[in-house]
Amino acid sequence: MATLGDVAKLAGVSVSAVSRVLSNSPTARVSDRTRELIHRAVEELGYQPNFAARALRRARTNAIAILVPDLTNAVFAGLMLGVNDAAWSRGYTVLIAREETLEPHPELIRRLVGEGRVDGVLLQLGDATDMTVVDSLVESGAPAILINTMRDIPIGTVALEDERAAAMATQHLIDLGHRHIAMVGGLARNDTAQRRSAGYHTAMNAAGLATPPEWETWIGYTPDNGRAALQRLWDLPEHPTAIVAANVNGAIGLLGAARRAGIRIPDELSIVSIHDVWFADSTGPPLTTVRMPLYQMGVTAITALHERIGGGEPRHERVDAEPPVLVVRESTAPPPGTRRARRHP
């Protein structure tokens, strides 16, 4: 029996494009030629929707699955609390797994839902997740929500105010008197990294400050990525006096690399990060952060998934009931009054 994947392969398009066209989704922004190719492939393959699987999915398990990139990542603690509290209040049991499990086993989602193991899926994409994972999710027809993602796909999404948070972090440094501010971001393919970069540029442009391309890194969110970013910035002829780290894990790497290089924080370099975690006030020095409403995002994601399980249409929501909050600690201060000597990490 032909599948959505077979249709997509024959038509030369993505599974999500096929799903949007065949369901007449309002998000299906494709050309007439693409529509023609999809419908021709459907006819040639004799593709039929799997109504048996759809009927099976109507049987409730009162369980949902959430897949996140790293179960040990402290950033997800608040999210998981919100998910658990909101799910429990609606009678759901929450199953937790690593998102990386999907890449070698993309059929996992189809099994979870198609075999009646869960009613729906929450998915937090990793920095370098292969988007075929999302295609697999779309193809499964499962009630699903992507967390902290605003992609144009025919399943629900819930995202934070990343632009606002990055602009707030940048403005904090500007208000302290910094004019040479770098941005240590995630991978360019990551839409959260793009949104946080946009917030940084918005604040810098509003202040009339330059943003040289070499002062913005697109390496990733991990501590190792943060260490590599500092190395790259300190190899430049002129150094920033402050850094906005797009993720607290990267900021931890920045702090460690700066300490080993003899760069005094915040006397020579100020660092502020997006996301606040329990150990941010125990780093050396305590880290200035922008606290994001992760608990509320978990609640919002469960609410949206519950609606999808009940037959509601996919929605794209921003978590804005609770704004980001700047938490000032000891890693930020006014810029140094004199030009510092060059050091190498």
C-alpha cells in the first residue's frame, strides 16, 4: 500500500507538502505545478488515506509522549514541570524520551500513535535535527505539537518570545554603556537561533550600534560551542566588551573559556545569557540571564495538544502571558575604561 512518503518521493517534494495539499491546509503555500505533481503521483500510486489507523487513533490511552533533545539539560526542567502539571490535571500520563531516538528510528512516532500507545506527541527539536523527523510526524497523522518552534508546517507549534528576550539581554548591555557587543548564537538552521539573532540586531540597530558579521557566531548552544565561540571572537583584531549568549549552556562554556584565558568577568568582558537555570547564581561569577517562561510553555503545549487530540485544528501560538524577565547578577558591568591587551584562549 502506498504511503505519503511514496507520494512525496514520486512527486519530488517533502512529505509535509503532500500532507498540506491533500488536506487542503491553508498553510499549503505551493505552486500550481507542485499541486499537479502531487495529485498525479497520488493517481499513479493509487494512494488512499489510512482510515483504519485514523479510527484506531480515536481510542484513548490517556498517555502522551514528550521527546526532548537532552534529558539532562537543566533548561528543560521548567518545561517538564509545566507539561507534567498540565497533563496530570487533564488525566494524562507523560512518557519521556530523547528526541535523538527518532533519527535512527523515524517509525517510532507511527508506532507510538498507530499502535495505540499514546494519544499525542510533544516534540522539542534539537539544534541539528534532521527535518525528516518532522516529515515522519506529519505523515503519522498524530496529534502533535512542536515546542519552541514556529515553522510553517501542518501541525501545532508553541514558541517563546525569543526576539524579545534577546533584545532585552542586548539592551541591558547597552544600558551599562557597552557599544561593542557580540552575539554567540545557535546553528543557523535553528529557528530559535534566528529569532534570538533578530532580537539582538533590533536592539543594536535601535541604538545605532554596529554589528560586524564576524562578531556573531553560529556554532551552537552547548558548552563546547560556547568555548569555540570565545576562541573565534578572541582571534579577531578587536574584541567585544560584552557578549549576548543565545543559550545558558553556551554561556557556561564562555565563562569557563574566559577563566582559563585569564579574561576577567565582568571587568574585561560582560556576559548575559538567555534562559535561567538553577545553577546560574553559582557560576564564577554568577551569571546574568533572561528568564524565560518555560513552565508556562509546557502548560500551553499540553493545552494545545489536548485540543488537537479532541479534533481541534493546529494552531501556532506564542507564550506571551508571562514576559521574559532580566535577572541581573555579577557577570555584567560597565565596559572597561581602557583598552585591554590581547589574550588567546
